[in-house]
Amino acid sequence: AEHRRKGLGRALMRRLLEESSQRGETRVWLEVLESNEAAVRLYESLGFRRYRRLVGWQAEAVEGAKGRAEEIDIEEAARRIARVSLPDAPWIVDGSAVAHAPASCRAFGLGNAAAILLPRHDGVQIRGMTISPSPTTLGQLAEVLRHAAHLWPRRPWMAAPFYPEEVLGPTMAQLGMAVGEHPQLQMVLEREAGS
């Protein structure tokens, strides 16, 4: 706290942006807690714009239904996530990141959809899932999650706030999941090459 409001964050960000410019990078992404208004103002003053809202979800339980989804290995789930998910999804939920999920995770898939889940005694954590605007893939994802809920009935479910609300929100609401705590903003700075 004693180091706040002394320009350290601004100086650090300017240095990072200068280094990225020297490497020729034309787009810089970041995620920030939506409630961190001071940081959001700083990033906007440096040229970042709000790109999308990232949320997590929670539910006391998800209505399960044995479906056509099948258990697959984590690497296959990560490949499906990488293949059809948004190319600008946050790094923490892209296919290469979720491929390193703990061995205690289980993965399920159907068609292009996949989910990597961590079942625990206190609930089920969604560690990764397909982020696709395709209605077909979203329907498959809902079926994957319902199938998993059938295996772990009456358990709370949660997903950390890393998922684009506008893409997955309707599907998650259909499953009875509500937006969780601490939404984030995904912000982007775009610039011309050489600037």
C-alpha cells in the first residue's frame, strides 16, 4: 500500500509496452479484475480498450443427464479446445494451457466440444472447456457438462472468471449456473507495426 500512487505501475507498464514495441508486437492483451478501477483507468490511459468481460460460473448443482458424451484423455480435450475455441481467448484457458491440467482431472468430449473437470469432495471445478460461438458446439458442450453432472450428482460446480460472458453465458445459464464472483475485463492495446 505504501508504494501506491507513486507512478510505479505506469512506469512498469510503459517499459513493458516499449519492449513489446521493439519486438514488433502490434497487439498486447491483459486481464484485470473489473473491480480494480484504478488499474482499469491506468490501462485505459495507456491506450488499452475494454475488449470483453470474463466471468466464472457457480451452481449448487447442475442437473445431470446421461448423454452421448464420452470420457477422453486430457490431451485430446486440449486439442479440441485449441482447435475450435476463440483465437483471442485468455491464455489461461487456451488449449496449450489446459493441456497441463493435473492428473486428477477428467475430460469429456462430444463432437467438437470438450471439458476438463476436477471432481473433488467439495464440488466440481471446470478447468477448461471449448469456447466457441457455434450453436452446434455450444449444444455439444451443454451435453458434455450434463453428462459429467450425471456422474457427480448434487455437487456444487464452479468455474474461475476466465471465460467470455457473451460466448458461454447463455449455455451456462441454461445449465442453471449463475455468474460467479470477481469478473475480469480482457483489455487490448492495438497499434500499427513500428509504432
